[in-house]
Amino acid sequence: LAPSPLYLSEGPTSAIDAAINVPSRGTVRAKVVFVDFPDAPGTADPATLAADLAIGGPKWLRTTSYGAFDLQLSAHPQWLRMPNASTAYGFPGVSYDVHKRYRADAFAAADPVVDFSQTDLVYIMAPPSAAIPQSPTFRGLPGAFVLDGRDMGRVVTFGQDSYKFRVPIVVHETGHLLGLPDVYAHSGVAY
């Protein structure tokens, strides 16, 4: 199977891509929201976890962009309970619809207590005990999720791998929000 050129391009390939991507220049404000589950309660201190995320990712992005890209993290200081067990969200191999439900449940838990009015992208972080092994990125169409007057279509849902890889995973997943594609096949087809 020959891949479509759209799958291998870097950056926006259409006006919609340009609207979905995080701007690659200037200050980008990221909100970190910690969610836990009835089957996997969060026990670590969210402030410590947020500090771990911030240790190198934003610095690496700022340095490699020669100061043009400034990722600023702001974390909600407590765990927010999801309505379902972590096993209910279909990881690994999560589908679009299940991933959308995961984000919707996280936003429903966060909306009453988190101010998204100054937010450009959201990192949703699960505890390491949750059945969320990987950290997929979601780039939704404008208007899919609007909270506090801001479009929340740019989301990374951090799973167990974020505790292992830390800085590289923040950089990797943020790169997807900038429009960079994965260069490996999810379907097992080698390109």
C-alpha cells in the first residue's frame, strides 16, 4: 500500500490543519490536568508530577526554536476523578470515538474547577497505575470542545509511558500539536 502524501508531510497541508495546529512561534500556554479513576486513584503529588513534566520539555523546545517558541505549563493542583474505570477507555489501540469520550469525561471533571480561559493546549495526565499505557495526541476540529471561551481541540492524554520517558514524550507529543506526523505505521504497514 502506498501511503498518501498527506500522512508524510510536515506542518499544515490545508487551512484546517493550520487552524488545528498550535502556533510554532510565540508563547503557548498549556494546562496540565490530572485525572484519576475508581480503579486507579492518583496518589502522587500533582505539583511534583507537573514539575517533572516541566523540567526539560519547555526548555528543549525553546532552545531548539532559538527562543521563538515558549511553552508555559500551568497545572491544576489536584486529581480529578473520572466517571469510569481506566479499563473502560479502550487503551491500547484507542479509537477516535473512545479517545473523544475520554477527553470529554476529563473536561467534564475539570470544567467546574479549572480556568481554561488562557489555555492553548491541554495535557491530561493519568496516574501510572491506570490502564492507559500510551500517550496519544488529539488535534480536533475547531469548536469541538470549547471551555471558558477557548477551543480545547489540542490535547495530549498522557499515560504510563509519560512516567518513563518524561522530557522526550512532552517534546514528541507537543510536536504533533505543532503539526509533525509520526513516521511509523500504526497499522503494521511499513512505509
